Amino acid sequence: MKRALFTPLMLLALAVIFLAGNQIAGLTLRSWRLDLTEQGLYRLSPGTEEVIARLTEPVEWRFYYSRAEAAQYPAIRAYASRVREMLEAYADRSGGMIRLTEIDPQPFSPDEDAALEAGLQAVPTEAGTSLYFGLVARNSIDEQAVIPVFREDSEARLEYDLTRVISDLERPRRPRIAVVTSLPITPDTGAPNRFVTELSGAYEIVWVDRDFQDLPEADALLLLHPGELSEAQLYRIDQHVLTRGRLLAFIDPLAHVALRPGPDGLPPIRARRSSDLGPLLARWGVRYDAQSVAMDRALGLPVEIVDADGRARRRAYPLWFSVGQAQLSGEDLATATLDLGINFGSPGYLEPVGQPGMTVTPLAVTSPEGAAVDADIAAGAPGPDDLLRGYQPAPAPLVLAARLSGLPETAFPDGPPAGDTLFSPADHVGQADAPVDITVVADADWLDDTYYVRSDPAVGDMMVADNLTLALNLIDMAAGDRALIEVRSRTPSLRPMSRVDRLREAAETRYLEIQDALEQEIADAEAQLDSLTGSGQASAFLSASGAAQREEAERLRHQIAETRAELRAVERDFRRDIDALNATLQFWTIGVPPVLIILAGIAGALVRRRRGRPS
């Protein structure tokens, strides 16, 4: 072969090998994945793999995505790529049991009609068109589950929602929830609240009499301020947890909603201020005091206070407070995507006690300013000043809600209570044989409409907190497929440049401090100048004896001009610093890597040439 043809032919052969290798890899290694991202963005959770492995019949996934309409929204376009990659990961992992089809519904087309008929949400765009970005899943008997729209702010729940779609298609019936409550919210009271309405629409609800002697078969048990429970009833709950493993307990040391007067102006019959679960909570890993209430002076909700002189003013009320994202768990699926906060009303708190075999995961806590107060004092409706007098923050944030998991032992090691003839000692269970999932929230008022819904005659009802969303999330996880508990919260795929953000925030903080000082200096000088030139001193200012005032006014004008020039210089310096920071980052992230590669190539060529020279 001629030497001149060697290099071109070699390059051509490499190109052919590269293209052929890609084609072969795409056909034979399509289901092979290597996820090297820090948080495992493309790795499916064990719970997801378990649900996929249970598939015995094909499931059809129709991914509706309006490409043209989404092109004008970079954030949606980027998130669509993330969703598409996750859908493909499911399809590849299923070995053909999940059949994925992407559909771009054109306006007024049969695809758009099918999307609307299935229940997808049409998102209006600025151009007046509709954008579709959702999923329709169907099984072999035409049952379907729908994700109406994928939202970027819910990326943490993306895997959970997709796995739940598969699980829902497998389940032959709606999940059943048994509810024990002493609150006047049952259908027969005629006053169900929004939470009960939403719950009844999504689940089969079994209302259990508060004097129950046994608990019905159910996917989960909800104790909603159950009132006073007998030893036999506590034993039934204990055995339910050990054998069925799903419990939600919303208890309260001071439940205002329980004492709210009815139509007759009196509290409900047998209304109780507090609720407790006796020895059960300690056995599950937490301590709870029904005589103590949590408060938080840093997170207090504003209330209107009328002073002794009759003037009304708004003050933060420590007993009613809102916990935000900083106080909510970012790892648990139930709380990971909440952004409106959770409003609590004189809640209790939980203390982990380190029970062997149990794990306590806080879901909601107070700020470091959280404190405890006696429930009797809180029941007297003290004012903010009374609560703040002698206020002593707790050594650590107080836990308001927690998820308890593990293999607990019974709180009744000696078996059923004496005299309980309805339960055979032979059926007694001493320890759970499978991990349990228990959620405890030390408040019941948080589910009352007044704590998270604001009614406005102009715009209607508006959600001002995520109370309802959190409650439904918790119940959804408890009553759903057990494998869903192992589905983790997804880390957002968009990775912010945190170091750059910190540098920018530090620069902005320095600038704002200087800006505030200069603006205050200008305001003070202008106020003095206005005082000198005001109408009340105009005659003296213009007279011969007003020379001193005129000189002072001229000095103030000069000072204002100089300060404004200094302020503009500070603004220019700030922009220059930010531009320099951006230029430096671009140099190191865009310019340096190619230069290093070129230098490495040149160094390699020089080394090969030196080695090829005859010695």
C-alpha cells in the first residue's frame, strides 16, 4: 500500500468502526446502563424494580409531549428530556413489558382528542395554543392510569408517580382505609371537611366506631384524634401494626377543632381536648407528652391583637405557626416537593427514644427557636406577649411529625389484656415479621379547613398552605403498594453552580449593605435640606440673616450629589465584579479544557517523534 493512502484509509476505517459500533451497541446493549451521576439520577429504586418485576402482562405507556409548543420554554424542554430518559429507563428495565410510545398531539387532531378524553391537562401557552406534557398508561383490559401533567417542581416525586402508575394498574380495587376519630367530621355529622371529601374520592373509607372492639380489614389504619382509648383498643391497634404494618396517627394535646361548638352552641358530646396512644408510641421509638404543646416565635402566623387603648395591630402568634421547606424533610417523598409550608395550631411534639430495631425519620420540625409550653397554659389563649415572657427555646428543634419504620415488638408482652375474651392468646403476635410504616403527626387542627384554605369572595377558595397535600401524600404512601415505600425521592437533575451562587450572594450582600448606608445618607441629607427650605422658614432663609442656612443648604446639596455619584460607582463596581467572576468561570470551564487537550496532543506527538528518531 502506498504510504500516502495509509492515513486516509486508517481514518476511514476508524469512522466505519465507530459508526458500526454505535449501531451494534444500540441494538444489543440498549438495556445496559451505567449511571455515574453523583446522586444516581438514572438508577431505579429497589421498590420500582420490584413493581416492574411483578408485571405479567404488557403495559402501554403513551407519553404526550407537544414539541413545538414546548420549544419556547427552555425549562419545560429540559425537564421533558429528563422525563423521557426516565420513561426509557423503565421500558428498558421491563424487558418489553412496558411499551413506550411518544405522541406529539397536533391541534385539532385525533391525538389531541385522545389526550383530552384520557384526562391530560392542556397547559395554555402565550401563543394561545395548548401544550400537552403527560402520560397515559393502559393495561391489557383497557384500565388506565394518568399523570395529567409533569411539573418541574415535582421532580422529586417523578419516580414515585411513574411507579405508582404501574402499581395502580395491577391493583384490582381501590385501597381501603379504616378511620377512627372523635372529631365531628364523619358523613353522619353533616359537616365533613375538605380533607374528608378528598379522602373519600380517592379511597374506600371504613368509618370505625370510636367504641370499637375490633378493627376491620384495611390497607391502612388512620387514627385521627381518636379520643380516649381503652387498653383493649390499644391492644387491637398494637396487633394491627405488627400484622399489617400500616398506620397513620394524627394525635393532639390541644385539639381546638374537637371543642368547636356545634349548631346548638355546645361542643360535641364526649369531646376531648387531647388524644394519646398510651404505651404504643414509646414501643415504636418516640415519646409524646399529651400535657405539652410546641410553639415557635420565629415561625408564628400573624394575628390581630387589640391593645388596651383599643388599637388593633398584627403580631406573630407563637402557638400558631407555619413550618417551611427548611423545617420539612427533603428526603421523604411526602414532604420533598412542598413549597407553601404547613400550618400547625398548638401542636404537640415527639422525642426519639432510641428503640432497638426502629428508625425515626423527622418529617417536620420547628425552627431552632421552637419551645414547649404547658397545654393548660396554651388552652387559656394567652397573648403573644404572655407567651414571649420568659420564652426558653428548646435545646434542639422539636419534632412535629415523624415516620417510624422497622420491626417493633409488641407493647403487650404478656398478651391480651386480662378479661379480653374476644382475642385468643394463641393469635398474639410478639414482633412484626416485616418492616412497618408508621406516620405520627402531633396535631389534629392542621387538617381543619381554616388552617390552609382562605376564602375570598372575588377569587374563591385559595390554598395558602400544603396541609391537604401533605395529608394525602402520607395516606397515599401508607395505603399504596408496599414496594412504593422503597422508592426514593429523586434529586433534581438541574445542578446549580453552588460555589458561584455563594460568591454572587456574598457580593450582593456587600453591595446591599453599602447601598443601604448610602441611600440612608442621601435620605437624611434630603430631609435636612427640606427642613431648611420648607415653607415655615422661607422668609428667614431668603433674608440677609439667612446666610448660614443658605451655606448649609448648599453643603447638603453638594453632599447629596457626591453620595449619589458614590452610589453609582458602587453599582458599577458590583457589575464589574460580577462580570469578572463570569469571565473567570468561562475561562476555566470553557477555555482551559480545550487548551489542555491540545497541549496534551502536542506533547504526545513530540514524544512519539522523539522516540521514532534513530539513536
